[in-house]
Amino acid sequence: MENTEAAVLPPQVSSVIFSEEQIQEAVKRIGAQISRDYAGQKILLVTVLKGAFVFMADLARAIEGHVEIDFMAVSSYGDGAKSSGVVRIIKDLNASVEGRHVIIVEDILDSGLTLTYLLKNLKSRNPLSIEVATLLFKEGKQQTNVNCKYIGLTCPDEFVVGYGLDHNESFRNLPFIGVLDPSVYE
Ligand code: PRP
């Protein structure tokens, strides 16, 4: 954990947990791994809206080679604070994934229920291969075993916002990832 000197924290955010520099380092590392693993092959990055949009934009630019991008939006039925595992597709992909090398891009892997659903759903569409890249991995929180090949940063069990992640749609534009003060949601 590190505080970015220049970071301006909104009053609801108690600390910086990952600075811009730490995030960019993680993004570059994953980008280099993917560039190596898929050298000479075309990749389709499937971005899960909304949270992953910032990570995807940086990750796509950290990958050398042929990259295409598509978007999905999903919503999980539940109380809004936790995934229920019942996922509804709000927006589907524009194009077919059949015969393509797919990487699902997520901002955070928490319970893993969203990704479990997405992997099952997309595998049924016959991609050539399918992997997952997540910026944040909440250690010890998974309720299901998700095979996630590319992990950026291991995250403690806090309510984190910024760099795409929100609380009631706010804070997605913070350039760093911070911890939301519990008084905001308790
Ligand atoms: C977040 C995140 C993942 C999911 C992870 O999305 O972007 O899709 O939760 O949680 P899980 O591992 O427990 O399933 P959220 O529902 O907050 O929507 P958003 O991306 O639009 O903010």
C-alpha cells in the first residue's frame, strides 16, 4: 500500500491502496505476458462493462500485436452489494467469438460468480481459446474456482473504488484505486 503524493482524495476515500504507478506497472506486466503468449495471433478482448473499461483501454495499448475489442454488460440479480451468481446479459457482444482467441477483461474478481457465468456462456459459443485477465484479485473471497491466467494486483477485502470501480456510479474516474470509507455504505 502506498500513497501517491499528488493524489487528491475525495473525502469519502480514506486511502490510496494502489497508486497510478503501481497500476500501470501491473498493466504493462500483463500486456507483456499476453503479447508473448499470443505472439503472431489475433486476440479478442471481451470487456465486461462497466468497471473494466479503464483497465481495458490501458491493457489494449500494452499489448503488441493484433487486438480487437468487444463489450458485454451484465447485471447480477441480488442486493446490489454482492454477486448472487444469477447473471443477466444487458448487452451482448457485437460479433461472434467462434474460432477466436478470447480474453475476458475484468476489473475485479471477487466471489468469481460473474466470471463463472461468463466463462460458461462464452465457452458454449466455441471460441478457439478463452482466458481471463483481471486487474484486481480479492484473495480468499472466491466462492467458485475460476481459472484466471492473468492477475494484476492482489487486493485486500476492502470496498475499493477508482480506475473504473464505483460506488453508486461515482469514483470511476479516479486515476488510482482507493478504499471507500465504511461510513459511506454502512
Ligand atoms: C463488478 C466487477 C465484476 C463483478 C465481480 O461489477 O466489474 O463484473 O462485480 O464480482 P464477483 O466476482 O463477485 O462476481 P459490478 O456488478 O459492480 O458492475 P460494474 O462493473 O458495472 O460496476
